[in-house]
Amino acid sequence: MEKDVKNPRSERSRSLEEIFEARIARDEKIEPKDWMPEKYRKTHIRQMSQHAHSEIIGMLPEGNWITRAPSLRRKAALLAKVQDEAGHGLYLYSACETLGISRDELYEQLHSGKAKYSSIFNYPTVTWADMGAIGWLVDGAAIINQVPLCNTSFGPYARAMVRVCKEESFHQRQGYEIMLKLCNGTPEQKEMAQDALNRWWWPSLMMLGPTDDKSVHTEQSMKWKLKRKTNDELRQQFIDQTVPQADILGLTIPDPDLKRNEETGHYDFGEIDWEEFWQVVKGHGPCNKKRMKARVDAWENGAWVRDAAMAYAEKQEKKNLKKAI
Amino acid sequence: MSKNWPLWEIFVRSKNGLEHRHFGSLHAADAEMALANARDVYTRRMEGVSIWVVESKHITASNPENNGELFEPAQDKIYRHPTFYELPDDVKHM
Ligand SMILES: [Fe+2]
Ligand SMILES: [Fe+2]
Ligand SMILES: [Fe+2]
């Protein structure tokens, strides 16, 4: 490479980037004011905002059942869970803002459909058993995704994830407890639980992302510790730990090909319908429009409250100023 | 008559990956001086890799007298904790 024309600027940025990658490799954290490659910043804004949007939209399917929870105990638990999800969204939005994007821009991206959120929230919640299945499976899959992120390279993201994971632990248990109650109830109740599992099983597997051969960012994400295991590894982990839990409930996982492989010690499983996944991602899921409408309506109908609060704060400030004079 | 230098609250990140923690306060004429002074007052032994200074008047603190109404409501919300949910012992990974 002797003939290579030396461009001092690109040389410098290359070495900056090398230093940067080496820091991450040493398990050092990157903080907002540190130098970072533009791609690192962009990727993090994309992933963190997508995560935040998922927490916010994720409140809608469960919010659907708060007023119809079968007991005060269940209602308090579900309300507390949905409230936590709102909190998770807020932690993540503010962590994202440390990278120099404003909350307004982030909302704009969500409301215009430019930004994505987890497509699992585009499925309807038609019975109470769905609250059980979501806590058990959807939060279960989310936990598997999120635990490794507690050690990701970007400091604000890692710290937000530590709080999220701590709070997440009750979500799955309350869901599983709902399933357990239904499965030990009347035959109709147990059937309801089975029906919910049937509908949520495959979308939960899809939640862990496209298969490794179709997943484009894996290598880069591994380097930046946005990922510690591949999608397929995470999915296998999810299946391996969930199947015995279904056995305890006495429910059947809706996959005729599911079988424990004595050689590998893992469960083999059937083909995932990725065509369905991509349809939902593209906006053709059963509830995409409904979810976006609910979100945008909430934002627009809340505008007068935000304005009134601002007007009140300004008035108070003027009052205090007058007092000071 | 001389004017007193305002008070600043000092937050130091001891290492990347950890949050800034409140280390204490000091007086300085402006933010830049507060940073310089904070460096000397609080990080003489490599205690930090990043400093934030915030003028104390910009911090609104809760009143300890209101601790009851602020914090007590969380006490009886035991359903926010995982141990509230009863699962059989043989359920693993949860
Ligand atoms: Fe969450
Ligand atoms: Fe989450
Ligand atoms: Fe959750």
C-alpha cells in the first residue's frame, strides 16, 4: 500500500475510530460527550428510540384490560405493570436525548411512522388470558433481549437497562400467575389460557428478531455490545426455558415439530412464518393502524394540558419576578 | 459592598459507565470558575473523569416535611415486587 495517497484527515479519523473500538473491546463505557463515530450515534438513536417507542406503544394492548381486570388484586398489578412500561419509555427517551436528538423529533418519528416499534404490539388482546400470555411470553422474551443490554457499551443506555430489568422481574411473574390461575380453574378458563398461548407463541418467537442469516447488523452490534448473543441464540434460550414452564401449566405449545433433542440438550422447533412477521413490520398487522391512532390521538388531545401547564408556569414566574422587585 | 459568589453543586462521574454523583458544593463567580474549582476541590486524586456544575439555586429539593405524602404511598404497593406473585418452586428462570 506504499502508493496510497495519505489523507491526513481520514487518517486521523481512522485512528480515532480505532481508539474508540479498542475502548469498547476493553469493556470501557462510552459517555455522551466522548468522541464517537457518527454511525455509532445514529445506530444508538435508532435502537434506543425504537426501544422507547415499544415501551410506550406496548402499554396499549394491556391498557385495554385494566378496567376489566377480574379482581382488585389483578387490576392493581396490571396497572402497576403498565405504569412501569411508561417509566421504561421515559428512561429510554431521555437516554436517547443525550445523543443530541430532541424529544419532539423522537415523537415526530413515531407519529409519522418513520420509526418502528416492536411489532408484537400490533396483535389484539381479545381475552383476559392475553394479559397472562403477554406477561409470561412477551415480557419473558423482552427480558432475554434486555438483560445483556445492561452491559452494553453506551453508558446511558446500560444504566437505563439496569433499572428496566430490575422492574421487569415482576411483570413476567404476574403474567405467569394469571396463566397458572386460569389453568387450575374451570375447563373453560384453561381453554382460554391455551387459546392465548396459541396466539402469542409465534409472535413471541418473532420478537427475538430475524434469523441470523437475515439479520444485517449483527456483526457491528456485537462489536458495540448492543448484542451479546445472536437472534437465533436468544430464541433458542427463550424456547428452552419456556417449554418447561408451559409443561407446569399443563398447556401445549402450538408447534407439532417441537421436540427435545437429546443430543444437543435443546428443543428443536418448527418453521417460523417470517412472511407474517414482515407483513406486520410493514404495517399490515391486525392492529397497526389502531395503535398509531390511539397514540397520536392521546398526544394531540393532550396538547391543551401541556399548553396550560406551560402557561401556568410562565405566570408563576412573572409573579415571582414581581415579588422579587 | 461586595457581592458573594454564588453556590454551585458539583457532580462527578468517577468512571465511564457510572452516573455522575453529587460530591458536594463550592462557591464560584461563574460556571467556568466552578468547573476549575471543582477540579481542584474534588478530583485531586483522580476521583473523576467528568464534572457537572449546577448553580445551587437551580435545584429544587423536596421538603422533608412532605415525606409522608411523597413516599409513603409506595409502602403498601407490594404488588410492584416480584415476591408478591406465588409460583410453584419448580418454575425456573423467572
Ligand atoms: Fe418494559
Ligand atoms: Fe421492554
Ligand atoms: Fe415489562
